[in-house]
Amino acid sequence: MEREDGVISQITFSTEHPAETESGFLPVEQTHASIVKFVQWLEKYGETSHDFQSFYASGVGQWAKAMYYKRPRLGILAVAPMVFSEAFVPSARGIFWKRQRFPIADAHYAMGFALLAKVAQQDSYYQRALHFLEVLKGTRCPGYDHYCWGYPFNWVTLRGTIEAGTPLITTVPYVYEAFKQVWEIDKSDEWRKIMYSTAMHGLEDYKDFPTSPTASTCSYTPDPEQSISVVNANAYRAFLLVSAANDFGEGKFRKVGERNLNFVIESQNEDGSWYYAKDGKRNFIDHFHTCFVLKALTKIEAMTAHPGCTKAIDRGIAYYVRNLFDECGSPKPFASRPRMTVYRRELYDYAECINLAVLLQGRYPQLDKRLRSVMNEILKVWQRPDGAFHSRLLLLGWDNTPMHRWAQAQLFRSLCLLIWRNRKSSESAAGSQL
């Protein structure tokens, strides 16, 4: 139902046959209610927010972070006010930087509303998805021939500063998916053209460096000096290009994408894990980047039946369920930490865990068990009375600053994916009983 102010107050669809996992039934009905609360919150809060990086987005913050990378001992003192605020006064982000719009979040919102439009058959959800696509058309990176997207702030990294408006291969595939999911509803030629332009950006604007006779690593941005050998970046590009090869029937995409895919497969450690990067420096293993790699492989496997993907997923999931959850079944931020952290739990980990587990639902019993546990925790512990979700569980209390990129939008899309996938399962179950 839709109120006079345009806010959705109820989602109507059948749940007579809820999805069953190895550990029991998923809380599908409660997930419906959670999504409704979140959509109402989003309408009130707005589509801009602060961010995980807000503490370091200003000129002073950029200087402090760069100092930390260049001269760590002095840099610790420089970043101390930001670290203290992040740990104990997270609402202070507003002092350091402004609220902004994030293309990666807008893409997730577009996908989530597109999924709701398919599930609930409500035009209002389709219109919301269209709104976010129109926003994305206007926030593309300037100065590039093809459609592409990045961050709206200067991002200081170990290898230098990535300027605002620089395309990121970790953002672009999500926007491609967003346009594709809405295209699947309305078959708009405009969305199809933007998809092709985005794929051409992914093909032409990133640099490749051979790592073996069959594999290459791509740059994180069009500037190869900024970062190479990042495993999840290669997984994202492989997924984008393999998707484009399937969507447009052009082998040029698959040829390049398969070399990035082979880099990801060849970068897997003996125990099934992946380091963040294969550069001998960034040897940490964390939760959501592991999910990024596994979900890209899962999607590529679904499109191609690539045997290398299947083997890597099997080994990766075995490591994931064994090392990236605690004894209570909650997602752990790190299996191998790069540094001291000021939080105990991360919303992003929950969002990507749900996403991955839904994609692989029914295939790995232990992952199904984790999905059940994580969903119960999200619905009972993480969602606030106003409909938003806690951003982090800190050493003392919660970080309640809503951040669309980190990861309100990702969790929204994951919950929508869960009900969409399980609606399909329910329809199949119902059909088999006719």
C-alpha cells in the first residue's frame, strides 16, 4: 500500500512457502517488514550522507592520512583526532566533512527498488529505480568518453591520492548491473546504450599487466600508478566484461575479462583465502573483500560454468565459513588484520555476507546456517527503531551515523535480493504441488 505522502507502508506478495535452509526457515516475513521500515526511513533521511571516509575527506584530513602513510610515527599523531572521533564520537563526521551522494550507493538503491518492483509488482518501486538511474546519469565522471563513476571525494591511499571524479573499477560494475536490472523490466534502449558505454569504459580505460601466460592484473583506476594487483578489483572487472560479453555477444569483452578472472583464480592462497592484493604489502584478509571476490566468481560461474570458478568457490567458501565468523556465527571483520581497529562489527560485512549466501543458497549447508544466523541478528539487533541500521558495533556502543555507501544501500539491496530469490523458490514450490 502507498500512503498519500508517497511512502510505501506495505509490500504485498505471497510467502506461503518460505525458503528453507540447512538450519531452518529464513525469516522472510520479518525481512519484508524490515524493508518497509527502511524505505520509510530513506524517504525521510534523504539520499546524501556522511561516509566512512568523511574524517579524511577535508584538506586537513587528507594531509593527516597522507602523513600516516609516508611517515607512520608522525602520522599517528596527525590522525589521532580522527581515530578518536571514529571510535568514540562517530557523529563528529559532520565536523570534518559534508554529506554527499555516492554513485555506488545509488546503484544499490536502484537495484533494490528494481527487485522490489519485480516482487511486489508495484509501479512506485519501479519509479524509484528510475529515479536513481536518472541520478546516475548526472553523476558520471567528467572528461571520459564512456559512462563511468567513482567517489565524490579525494581518496588518500597508500599509493597516492585518487581525485574526486576518478572512475573506480570497484564502482562501475554495480552501476552496469543497476541499468541492466531496470532494462530487464522496461527494455529501454537508453539503458541498453548506457550499459554498452559502461562496458566499453571497463574494456578500454584500464591498464592490464600480464602476470602469467593466461592471466593479467588490471589497474584500480585508469591511472596505473595508483594501484594494481588488487584482487577484488580484478574480480569486479572480470565480472563486468564477462557480463558484457553475454549481454552483447562480443568476444572482445570475454577475451580481456578471462585474463583478469585467471588472475583472481591464480591469486588464491593454498588455504582458500585471498589477500587484498598480490603485491607483497597488503596481505590482510577481511570479510567483505572476500565476499566481493566470491560473489563475482559465483556470478561468472552462473554465466559460463567455468570449472576454475567452481573449484575456487568451493575452496573459498570452506575458508570463509571457517575463518570469518566468530563462535556465535557473527561475521568477523578480519581473519588477518592489517592494523588495530576501533570497532568490533561492521554493517558492510553483514550486507555482503547476506548477498553471497543468497547467491549460493542451498549449495553449502554451513553457509546456509550462517545466513540464518546473520539474518536473525540483522533483524533483531542491527535495525534501529527509525528503520535505518547501525553502521558499526564499536568497542563502546554503536556508530549510529547512517552512511549510504557504508553500507545502508548494500544491505537494502541484499535484503531485497533475499526476498526476490525466495519468492522465486516459493513459486516453484507452489507450482510443484499443483
